[in-house]
Amino acid sequence: MPRLVVATFNVHGGVDGWGRAYDVVDACRRLEADVLVLQESWTPAEGPALADTVAAALGYEVAGRAMAPVVLYPPDDRDRRGWGPPRWPRRSAGIRAGHRSGRGAAVVRGTVGLAMLWRVAARPPEVIELGRIGTDPARRLAFSLEVGRGPAPARPALTVVGTHMSHIRHGSPVQLRRLHRVLPPPHVPAVLVGD
């Protein structure tokens, strides 16, 4: 198999912790990936999904699935340094998973999820359900993409698995065990990426 670039990128809904948007398409372009896994890919209740926008702009095939409802708050216009506000006390800035409501006319509802994008010979990826655990608002999953085809008996040249796991406090070891059961055996070329 020729050179293949696989990248993973948590896009955080296309905003920083203060809700300030950044150019996700340009950031993905700079990765120059053949296979790209996007975590926390934003899909508004109305309008195109962020992963679809990236795919259209950069020539990818795309598969995406929602994992959690979110509220996107308007950006905090104050001059703030750093990526986002302190976790505590909670502030209504940026994107908040698990929220179905929010205050103010400028609040936008939607979902975040996992997306796999590819621009190499491959069949659409298989979805691996990992479930919801504890206080995590997301139903976790993984995508498994078979890239290229090797010689008989029609094996993939490489399997790329992309995921976004729960935080360890929510029980990600349980999800890792579920994922381990369906990963290719050690002698099969594979890559596991995620956040």
C-alpha cells in the first residue's frame, strides 16, 4: 500500500471554549489526511453538518453519526485569553453537551457526533456501537473503515478505526473492552485513532 495519512481531530463543534468560531475547513486542509476522523462534529438543528461542509470543500466521502444533544451559546465578546473559561463555576459560553435547552434568542441547538472522512478507495465504514455510560450525555461509537483491498482472500490493506470515548470518570474502560472485542486481530494491519 502506498503512503497513507490518517489524522484525528476534536473540532469541538467548530468553536473554542468561549464560543469563538475558527476555520475548521482550513485546519482540516492543513492536516493533508487521506482518512480523517472528526470528534465533536457539530450539526445544527437546521443546516448542514460541519463534517459535510469539510467533506464538500476538501473532496472527501463522509459518514457521520450524532452522539449527544448540545447547545451552542453565543461567543463571549469580552477580551479573553486562553482556550475557554474555567470549568467551575459553569458559564454559558461555547458548546455544552447534554443540554437540550438554553436561554436567549442567540442559543443554537443541535448535536455533536463522530465523523469519518476519506478520499481513498474504501467502502463506507461500519458503525460500532459502544453505548452510553454513567453521567456521560453521549452515546459513544466508533467507525471502522477498510482502506484498499489486499490480495486474495479479499482482505483490506488497512483497517482504520476512529472513535471518541467517554472520559475515564464516566467509564471509558468499559467501552474500551467493548471496542477491543471487535477490533481486527493483531496480525491484521490496523490503526486506532480518537479522543
